[in-house]
Amino acid sequence: MIEADVAVVGGSFAGVSAAIMLARARRRVVILDEGQTRNRYAHASHGFLGMDGAAPEAIRAKGLSEVQAYPTARLVDGRVTAITGRAGAFVLEGAEEVRAARVILAYGQRDRLPDIPGLEECWGKTVAQCPYCHGYELADRTTGLLAWEAIPMHHSVHLSDWTDDLILLENGVEVTAEEAARLDRPGLRRQAGRVVRVHHAAGAIEAVELEGGARVGMRALYLVTWQEPASSLGEELGCEVVETPMGRHLRVDEHQRTTVRGVFAAGDLARPFPSATQAASTGNRAGAACHQDLLGILV
């Protein structure tokens, strides 16, 4: 049994940022992590101050090294299978059992992709969701925008600064008259038909295949994924979940507190939009707030 003041579930940008605040407050903090980060598909992380272009795993490894330099911090490799108890006496089960007064959930989200052969192999390389993360590298290419359950109207405009050759792949989704009017602009063309396959060479997209066999060439593709918590631990504890058009995440207040006493959440798990910098920021906030909660001074 490991005794800690705070157990942090998840050791990526949010979890490590939370842990370092607690370690600097000289609190016993344990990070429990299985290494399955959301950004493991991407070769580089962009827009992160001082780390632009660095591999996400390199940023994570550097952060873990920094936090473990503090004598009160510890890393445990492995998956947390259950959390029971209450504020002041949580028990986390997994590779090692941990007893902690507070818990910070930072295990992130997972992206649910459409079931289209070839798509996953390109994910994080030439198929992306966030143009701020990947748009600069994928710019000035013939670019597809995949509809999935709805027409991605926001992206249809959003991508205009990265490409002037955008193909909206309707993928069987009905386009309303209002949407059609907004989509009628230079640099954007519509392609009817359901996408059945993505053709690529080692993750570099070359074309999408439509029902009937027709191919539409492109060198980049965007879509809006459905996002959901990477673990059910928060929901099993009773944390309230927020439903949005993009997916599900845990509800938190301005201090990253969930609706369960003593349980905090940070990173993509606690917000609707993925962002490495925002994950680190909310982790920092959660760590500081959790420390103040231990002291009984968090309002």
C-alpha cells in the first residue's frame, strides 16, 4: 500500500502539471499512468510555448523526469482499475494499491473515429481534427473535410486560412438549404457519396474511395471526432458528465473540482476542446487548488 496526499491518474501534460504543483508544495503525490496518451499518434506537438515541434512523448518524458526530481513525487506504471472511498480516504486499485486523501483525474479522452478502412492509419499524420495543431504542416494541399453525422460547418470556414482547395465529403449526410448557401464559396467544393475507404502510403493520404468505386484525390483530411473519457473511473465515482455535440467530458468548476468531494479533473477530460497547452494549464490549476483543498482554504 502506497500512502499519498494526492493520487493523480494520468501522466501526460495535465497530470504531470498537476503533480509538479503538489510536489513543490512538498506534498506526497503519486502519478499512476499506463502510457496510452491521446496524442501518441502525432509526431509533433505545436503551439506549446518553448516546445513547438517537439514530440509529445518527449515533452511528457521531460515533465515526468522533472517532477520525479522532487523527493515527495512518485510514478507508478500501470492502469488504475477502480477507485473507492471518499475525500480523505480514497483507495486506488491497480498495479499497486494507493491510499490518498485527494484524487486528480487526468487520464484524458479518446477519439472515436468513423469505421472507414485506412482512416486510423493516417490519424495524427495526414488526417487531423485541429488545424492549430497540424494545419501549418498540412497547408496548401488539396484537403478533404469529412462529414460524420453532421456537416462540419465551423471547419468549412475555419480551414480557409490553410487551404484554398477544400473538398467537403458529404458522406451520406444531408445538407440543408441554409448550409448549402453558406458552403457556396470560392475554394470549397462539395462531393456527394459515402466514403468507404481511405487510400494512403504509410499514413500519407492519397485519396478517398466512394461507394461505387470513384476516388477523390487529396493530401490532407480533417474531421470532427466524437470524444469520450478514456476511462470510466470518474463516472463510477459519481462525477457528473457533460454532453456536448463533440462528445462527453467531466463537469468541473473554476478550481477543476468535479461534483464529487475531493475529486478534481484536468486536461481534455474536463473540457470539450482538445489542447495540449490548455491541458497543462488546467493541470497546473488543479494541482494548486487540490493543495489548498487539503489545507481547508479552498472556497
